[in-house]
Amino acid sequence: MILVNGRVHTMAGANYERGYVEIAGGKITGVGDMRELQQKEGDQLLDVTGCWVLPGLIDAHCHVGISEEKWGQAGEDCNELTTPVTPQIRGMDGVNPMDPAFHDAIGAGITSLMTGPGSSNVVGGQSVFMKTRGRCVDEMIVKAPAAMKVAFGENPKVNYGDKDQMPCTRMGIAGMLRQELFCARQYQRKKEQGLLESEDFRYESWLPVLQGDIPLKAHVHRADDILTAIRLGKEFQLDMTLDHCTEGHLVAEEIAASGYPVIVGPDLTARSKIEIKNMSFKTAGILAEKGVTTAIMTDHPVSLIQYLPLCAGLSVKHGLKMEEGLKAITANAARICGVQDRVGTLEPGKDADIAVFTGNPMEVFTRTRYTMINGEIVYREGDS
């Protein structure tokens, strides 16, 4: 199949006012200007004249399939609230592909996402990066584990302090995480030296983090929590993403100096907690201006996943540059999630995950014409 005559935004540095995207075997095999297209016998053409053609959109932080819509507590599997440190649990074991949010995501041109445990625990467990279309989680997975969720601030304090358990302070949160990382590092060294009498599943779960294969996914809102996360990340020499980063605009220079990327949001929601009183759509723009690699999230169901492109648009309205707004839900999101070899840009060799819109997806009246995952059209405008 070849998409022809579209306004192709590759998100890899090249745009074509009248371009094409060629697909074969579920992969992108060619991208360029229509004047350079060499058709072959049997090519199937999909005319998208006047439409914007982008890589499939990506939500870099949500809880789709784990905090299910409609089902209340029966479908709520986001937090293992029985103990504050649970690195061994896997988000992939809690995802229900029948969650209607997956269909809503596809209808908005969102082809992949990072979903996983929530922020009630100091260590929440492993997140998974997956496609938005399928019936079997194992077949939808792009990367698992994709990150280890940790949380600072109000959520662990409230959930365990109210039970007369540790942590009830920010010091307690940092202390528990530091102790956990220390023990995990000791376990890693003993394993490398052949000194273990037996494997420990809890600490085995930390090895991808300690080896640099996946990052810590740090839930941080307040400026002091952001800086504590950076301090711990540097202390243990770990990769990390700063998720939410609500007061990131207040410590933008420190974040930029850390080198850690951020996933901003959800800003399309109420200031429902004390620690998000300084929430603003300007945060993403200020951080990007400082050179911080920035993505935008919905945190679904806190904000609904189908409004991801609108969240990016509102950030553009408040100062984020247009191209950076598009990158925040495509190329940057893929890079931050560690899947840039598969998705996030329209380049030969990447998965043929493509979204076709009637205009700029960050504008409220824009409609999704087609959504493609692995080269297959999974949504057409008008599908219910």
C-alpha cells in the first residue's frame, strides 16, 4: 500500500507538502515527495490529498487497560495497595485489551502507549509499552518491561501514612527507595560474582533498571520531589523519566542540567491535590525551551486518552513550539519510552503505525481519517 498526496510530517526532520508513504509487510519501506514515487504493478494507492500524515500518536504515560472505564473497582488494578514496595508486579498482567479506551485511542490516531501501575506505592512495579489494537496482550507488546514505576510525594504519604505504615513523610519515601535500590545493587553484584545461593524474584525485577535497559519512571509533581528524584537517580547512576513534572517550570534549569527527559501532564484536569496547585499548560514549553526532551501524557483515565492531541495543542497555545508539540506525542514520546527503533517517526524500517488527519491533530475540529497499525487500517473516519 502507498499513501499518496498527503502532507507528510515524518517527525524525523523532513516534511513533504505533497508526499507519499510506502508500506509492505507491516513496515514503512519508503517516504518522500510524490515527484520521486516510482509505482510498481500491483501497488495499492490510498489517496489522502490535503490530509496530514503523521506517525501514529503515542501516550507515554497512562493506565489504559489497568484502570478500566465502566467497571469500577472490579476493573481497577492500578495499585497493589497492600505493601509500599512491589517491584515484582508486571503491568502486562493487569491489562484488559477489552477496555473501551483502546478503541477511543485508535479513533484519535493513537497507535501505542505506555501503561502500567499507578503511583500509590513507593515502588509500583513494571510498565509495558504496547500497541492499541489487539485481543491478546502478549501480541500487542512492543517492550516489556519498559520501565519501573516509582513515586514521590503526596500519593505514597497518604496511602500508607493513613494506615500508620511507613512512609508517612517525604523522607520516608526517599529512604525506602534508597534502601530498596541499595539492596538491589548488592543483589546484582553478588549475582555477577556467582555468590548467590538462590535467586530472589523481587530483586531480579530490578536488574533491567540497574543494567540500564529500562528507566525508573518517577511520579513527581512538586519541585522538591523532582529534585529528590534527580538526586536519587544520580546517586545510583540510573536512567529515569520525570513523569507529571507539574512544577517543572519552577526548576527548569536543574532539570535540564540533569539530562533526564520529562513527560508532562495531565494538565486537562482539575487541581484535585495540593501538590498540583501550580499546574499549567506552560510547563512543557518552558522545559522544551531549556533543551529538555519533552513528551505529553493524558494519565488516562485522569484525562481521557482521546484528548492527547488536544493536550499537546493547549501546550502549544501556552508557549510550546508547534513542531515540539507534535514531537511531544510522536518522536519524543518514542525516544523517552525507549522504542524509537520501532515507532515515533515515518522512516523506512519502522513499524507502519500511521495516523491520517483532516488537518493539524492538535486543533479541536480536526478529524481522524485513518489509523494504521502494523500496516493495517484499523480505523476509518465514520467507524463507531
